[in-house]
Amino acid sequence: MAIATGSAKDHFIAEYLRMEPQLMGADVDWIRSMRRKALDRFNALGLPGAKDEEWRFTNLEALENTVFASPDPARTYHKLAGDAAKYFIPGLDAHRFVFMNGVYQPEISDVGELPAGVRLMTVGEAIGSGDRVFRENLGRCAEDPKNPFTALNSAWLQNGVFVHVPDGCVIEKPMHVVFLATAGAQPLAFHSRNLAVVGRAAQITIIGTYGGLGEGVYLTNGVTEMAIGEDAQVDHYKVQLESPGAFHVHSMYARQARSSNLRTHAFAIGGALSRQNVNVTLAGEGTETVLNGLYAISGTQHADAHTRLDHAVPHCHSTELYKGILDDHASGVFTGRIVVRPDAQKTDAYQRNRALLLSDSAVVNAQPQLEIFADDVKCTHGAAVGQLDSEAAFYLRSRGIGLEEARALLTFAFAGEVLDQVRAEALKNELGRIISEKFHAHNPLAEALI
């Protein structure tokens, strides 16, 4: 593996300049202009360091010391198609897109039939078609002047999915987007981009899965944007199951119009180091937002979750529940910020963060934050870190359940509060299985709680 001798920022910029002529849309003026502006922003920001308040509990030294190359856009992955199936969700009937190292894999994708008027395509196809809705919305929700990873993603703008759901349209089946990475001797970097534009009174469920084939080192740097129209309903799930040596950074940006409803859930289970940024702007009155998350990590894994709920107008409601399960020497971070702007009267916002430590060497840093600039609001938050309930464990053991089984049951029950809010039944079952196996809890008693 190549070790960086210069700054990581310089390596990323040099690699971009080398690959720029080969990137999709390189001959499209507005794409090229957007990329260069984003590259300038990344150059000005650089990668976060120890003095950056937003990153002070997440050490990026290992990432900065790694030289990442770019995947070959012309490479084919037919021999790996069978391995990709382990990231498909059993029993899930979905419109499925699969990407391998940023390359769309139509042979193992299954887009299926769509309701009239829905436009569902890869980002590469959207650029090539000159789609007006795509051009008008790309980058609008993800205007983030302080996030260098979002700037780097906008510079590269690699493949992902664009979906436009017209007014009043209901997509019955979920959209499942699978991003897979292959790890080799040379670490690779991927910068996937998704954009969903959901019209008035439309409905859609989106599931994004990120995984790896092999155990080498790579970087996934993803961005998902969602523009949600009036009275629309969106269920969004993001599942991170990266390889053990992977770095994973993902930023989700959503903007909600009047009386819309967004339920978003983030699960971080894989990877050596992961960072999830969730940014939701409640921009129309009567908006409702549910933001849930769960990280389940062990060994020396590190998971960082930063959330920001921006109440920009009056009469909006948000509920946030974020949980962490940590074993061995794992470390976790939760920073949850609720912002209530001066005109956002009658805001109702609730945030709760809980972490379960399964070992004495696991560490959690929790920072719940309220920034309230209005006086007629109801906002609460709470955070707690603890271990398994000894009385509950004693109760189970007194009824003939072994120590490991009791530990497994209580761990799974802790995760169950988040899993129970997953509406896609097949996804809920699969997540339950993965978490059970991760903490050696795969037994009939735990399965009965799914």
C-alpha cells in the first residue's frame, strides 16, 4: 500500500487533474464548471485536522497517510457479479441499481417497470441526456461551504442514481441502490452521488447499501441529495456494511417543503472508520421529520455520526433517536444539533441519544446540541451511556438462559428500538440478522425479537 509523502489534499487534487479528461460529463460545460468550483473549495478547505471542532474526536491520520488511486472507468466486473448478491436484501422486491467501483452493472441490476412519468437513471445517463430537473437540482441541497468531503465529491461527481418522482406519483416498490467496492494492492477512492427530486404529494422509499468485496483499504466518499416537495412522503435508509479496512464518509442533504414527511434511518456496521453527516432543512410549515440511526461496532472500529436538523420555519416537528453498540476497543461519536431559527415559532423538536458499552475499553463521545433563537418552542434532548442491565441479565439467567445468550438478547433488544421503526420488513429482518451475527447473538431467542 502506498504511503503518502506529501499532503493528502495535494494527492487528491493531483489525481483529479490526472483523471479529469476521463470523468463522465468532461465535455459538458456546466458539469466541468461545477467540478472546478468544487475543486477550488476543496483546495481552500483541505482535510479536517485535530483542531477542527467538527472532527476533534475522529482521527483521520490513517486516511491522510494513504495514497488513493482512481478506479479504471473501463474495467469490467463480470467475475464479481456473483459475490455482489450477498448485499441484496432477501425477500425485498425493489427497483435495484448496482455499482461496482463506480461502474454501473446492468447485468445484475433489476430496474423493472416504473409508474408513468417517473425518471430513474444513473447520474451518467442524466448528464448525457441533459435532463432539466437534474441540472436544476444537482448541488442545490448540498451547498455546504465547510465540508471538504462534499466538495471533493462534487469535484469528482462519479456515478450514482438520479430519480425524479412527479407530482402525485406513488412508487410502490423501494428503490435499492447498491454501491460495492473491490479492494486490491492499491487503495482506491470512490465518490458516488445520488439525487432524488420528489414532487408534490409523491411517495418513494430509497435504500442505499454500501459494501465491499475483499478486505483491502479503500475510501467511499458519498453524497445523497433529496429535494422533497409539498405533502410528499419519503422513507430513506442508508446501510453501511463496508469491508474491515475501509474508510467511509457519507453526507446526506434533504430539504423539505410544506407538510412533507421524511423518515431517514442510518445504520453503520462495517468499515474501519466511518463518518455519517445528516443535514435536514425543514423549509416549509407543517413539515415532519424522523431521524434515526444505529451504529454497531467492535474491534478497533470507529463510527462518527453528525446530524443537523434545521428548523427554518414555524410549526414543524422533528424526532431523533440515535443509538450505538460498542464492543472491544471500538469508539463512537455522536454530535446532534437542532437549530431553531428566529422565525421558527411553535417548533417541536425531540432528540435522544443512547450508547451501550459491551466492554470496559469501548469509548463514546456524545454532544447533543440545541441552538434556539425563537421563544415559543418545545425542544428537548438527552444522552446516556451505560452497560447491560445486570438485573435483567440475572433475571434471564435465573430462568435457565446462559450468560452469552442473555447478553445477546439484551444487546439485540437495545437495537430493537431503532429496528422496529424500519418499515421495509425485509430490510428490518436482514439488519436484525447482521447485528445478531456481529455480536454472536444469532440464536432462536434473538431471532424471535426481529
